[in-house]
Amino acid sequence: MAFNQVLDQKVVKKILSGALRKNLLASSYLFYGDQGTGKWAMALELAKAINCERDQKEACDVCSSCQKIDKMIHPDVKVIFPIPSARSEETNQKEIERFKKLKMANPYTIVRFERNVNIPVEQIRAMQREICLKPFEGKRKVIIIAEAENMHISSANSLLKILEEPPQDANLILTAHNPNKLLPTVISRCQQIRFGKIPSSIIEEKLMQDHHLKEEKASFYANISNGSYGKALDFLQQEKEVLRQDALNLLGMATEGKTSQIIQMVNQVLERWDRNSILEMFEIFGSLLRDIYMTQEGFSNKLINSDMRDHVLKLSEKFQRQNKVEHALQVIEQVRLNCQIRNASQKLGLLNLCLQLRALAKRDELCLI
Ligand SMILES: [Zn+2]
């Protein structure tokens, strides 16, 4: 049952399920509520339910239509979302792909942009032309306009014309976390559906289930995210960035620091991170070493940690001699397994790893703990 993939929002589900069952869908909806509460997730599920080939009044998730909508490649389901203004067509396309990729990975992701964004009038006009055509292969055309409050006044006026005379074979779904910025005439022509805060117990459970967080940590993120699963994911992502930076710093220290400095940094890392995070750190070490290998093989455009390219290049110089990176990867894997499966001390594991990496980076110097 696809609506079950949307967290909580019982009232919303009841309204939309009822409308689907009775064939009484509104031609235009406005889903509004805080960011990360499931508006986008529900818009996609509704588009799937409308077009599902199995006709169960909810998406089956397995038919060709449901799968195409999940991948955002269904010809009758169009998604429009804000993009940074005044950029080249090529950059716009990249932003669109980035948005889709992030939302496909997790519909609750809050996509951030470096610059101010808007929904250009050209996008609305193109949609206006298309919406009048018969569906290509689906039952109805569905247009989802995400973060619709970012429409230019000219875009909003163009949209208004569609809302005033909605085509028979189409549904529009607008989402907005700040509906006050929308034209009142746009709001009044949509059926408004409010997305409330998600109870923290549900966010906590989801974090434990999908991100394998311990109860205490999941509870912390659930409580500070104020009813938004998207924000909880945001906090988690920020924490992962700090963890990644710590891993890079430790790797740098391991290749050129003194033993006393390495011990000091390992102690700091162990104070800051819990057991699961340290295990994750081993995986980050692995990804950095793989990037070093790719750099040495001349594929520096294919790095996992592409934002850390300069650091990777610098580290790459430390592991110049043949087989050094492969050896370092073996060491990391061995220490990771010792800590994860054999429950070895993480402190000893990290120290051992750092000193072995230093030995590899500084030719074959013998290092003892
Ligand atoms: Zn289906």
C-alpha cells in the first residue's frame, strides 16, 4: 500500500484515499506545511495512484507506470521545481538532474541551492501547452509544482489561467512550505491540504530502521527536527559531513604527524564519535584511499569525495610507491573487521591503523604503538 510509504499524515491520506475511491479528485491541490513533512512524497504517491495500471486506488509500486513515476520518467507526470536564476541552460539541466536524484534517493530530502531560486515563466508556459494534450500512455496527466511559492508573478499569472480552466484529463499538485507567498487567487483555486508535523516517535522509529541509529541518537534527532523528517535527515547529513572531515584530518595526521599528535587526535575522535560512527569512519577511510588510487590511475574526475580533490591529491603524493594504496586498503579492511566482528578495541584499532598508514606513507619505517 503505497500511501503507507508516507510517514504519518493520517488526515491527508484519508482525504486523498476517499477522493480516489469515489472518483472525486480535485483538479488542483495545494499541499502545504513545513519542509520535510512529506508533501513531495505524497504528491508522487498520488500521481502513481491516479495512473496505476492495476487500478487499486493506491499505487501498486510494481506496474510500469508506478515504476516510471518513481524514476520521474513517466511522460504524463511532469515535475516542476525552482532552479537558481540567471544560469546557462546546461547548468539548469544539471540542477534539475541533481534535484531529481536527491528526491529519488529520498523524497523527504530538503534540496538546498547556493543561490536564489525561482520557477521561470517559460516552465509554466511549456506545461500549459503540454497539459492540453491527451495523455500519452497514462490515464491522466499529473503536474507537480514543488515549492510553488518560488513562482515569479508572471509564472503565477500563467498558472492562474490553467487553474481557472483546468483541462479534464489533468491534475495539478502544488506544494509549498510558505503558502503566504502565493497569490491568494492561486490558493483559492486549489483544494488546500495541510501537512502537519510528524510525531517524533515516528521519526525516531524511521531513523532507527533506515539509518540504523541507536535509540538514544534517533530520539535526539527526532526531537530537534521539530516534526520534519527532512530536517532530521539534514541534521544527520551535517553530522556525516563533520565525520568525513574528521576522517580526512585523521588520515592527513596519520601520514605526516608525530606519534604523540596521532594519539591526541585519535583520543579526540573517540571522544566525539560513538561506536557506529567510528565503524562508518573506516568506510570513509576506504573511500578516500580508493580516491587516491583513482587519482594515481589518472581518473581524478571520478572521485567519490570529489569535493575533497585537493586533499586527495596531496595524500596521493604520500602513497606513491607501487602497491602502497592496495596495502593501505587491506590494512583498513582488516582493522574494520577486527573492530566490527571481533569486537576489538576501537582505540587500539584506530591507533594501529594510523601508525600502519604512516609506515606506508613514510617508506618502510617501522612504527610501534
Ligand atoms: Zn502501479
